[in-house]
Amino acid sequence: DIERMHHRRCRLVRGEYDAAARHGASAKEAAAKLGLHALQALAVAIEAGHASMHGNRKATDQALKQLRDHGGSEEIWAYSSAVCALMEEQYDRALAEFDEIEQAVTEPRILRGTFYQGPRLLVRVAQGLAGWPEYERLAESHLSQVQLHRTYFAWSRAILLGRDGHPAKATEAAQEALQLSTGLGLP
């Protein structure tokens, strides 16, 4: 069933949402029967991610309530809610949710790949709240090794280059972002 959970996560990241839902439901049910609470919480977190990528606020909030009941992390709560807000085109809410994560994360970010910083940067750049210094700090960090973040960094770079009056370089960065996002199922 851990294998089913892995399949669900992979399918979710690749944008294969229906298959992800099938694998997740099966793994969640098995985890509940076996009393594997951590695995059950992971299944619920993936449910929240699935619902958020569809902009389904009701299903996202229901999954996140279950996750809180299992003792799930505030980071997952805020990230899923932020992604859902992005899909709902509620950019101020998304940014507030991403900022909530920024405040909630207490361990040094260099120790792990925080999954919210790429989309948070893109929202901040798009809203004119971040520029080259913030972009360069993140793009030169360990996060640049993660394809998911490189995609968001490329979109952010495209916007910044466009603002600076470099349309050809902006187009090149946008094409890079599209190429990087192939198969990721990004919102």
C-alpha cells in the first residue's frame, strides 16, 4: 500500500488526477484498516493536494480538516490552501497562505526542500512584490536542484526580464518554464 501511495503521489505530480485518486483511496483505506496513522495522514495530505490543484475549495478544506485531525502539519495545510486559492484566482489569499507557511516553518530551510517557495516567489514577482534580489537568492539556493522549483523560477525570471524590457530573453525563459513543466501537472 505504500507503493500505491507512491503511485498516487507520482500521478498527482504528473497531472494524472483520476489515477491518483484511485491509488490514494485504496492506500488510505488499507492504512486505516492496518492502523498506520502516518500513512493515512499522508494519504489525506495527497487528497488535499489533489483537490487544491483542481481549485475545489470544499474538497480541499474537507481533506485538510481530516489532516488536522491526524495531526498534519500547518505547512501542508497552508500550501494546499494557497494552491487552491491560486486555482480560484484569489492571488491575495494565496500570497497570505504562502506567507503563513513562511512564518510557520521553524527549521533551517537549507536542510530540506520546502515545496512552497517556488510558487510563492512566482506570486510575489507577478504582483510586483519581489524583484531580482529575491529571485537570485532562491534560484542560487539548493532549491534550484528541484525541477518543480526550477519551473517556477523560470516563470519568475520571464516576468522580471519582461519588466526590464527584454522581451526576447523573457520569451526564452517562458519557453524554458514550459519545457520544465512538461509532465509535472502544475497548477
